[in-house]
Amino acid sequence: MLARSKAGRDKEHVYVIVNAENEYVYVADGKTRPLRHMKKKNRRHLQPIRKIRFDGVPEDKAVREVIEQYIREGEPV
């Protein structure tokens, strides 16, 4: 799922939610936050944008492409 950060230093940053555990989720963007260094973020600090599905395990390149495609479509970031 694509989500936009509502709070914190990374406010307005677009991420892909990779994993969810109780009240926290792990997000990545493929650049500053690659999949091997996901950011742990409180669910309440994220705004869901769009559901997406990856075939198999996602890679950083696929995550970057999804986010870039969302931004290219003219969605406000």
C-alpha cells in the first residue's frame, strides 16, 4: 500500500508499507529508506493513498518505480 507520512521529519513523504505489526508499520521508499533499512512508523502517522500489489518479494527498484509513477500521474505530494 502506498502511504503519505502525516507527521515527523519526513512529513509529506510517500512510502510503500512493507510490513505491519499491531500499531506500527515498516515502510520503505527504495532510495533513502531501502528495504534492508525500513523505517518503523506509527500507523496513526500515515495516510493511506492507494493499494498496490507486488508479485513475490519486492525490490528497491520496484518500490521506487511505483512511487515515481504515482508522482508522475500528477497526484499532489
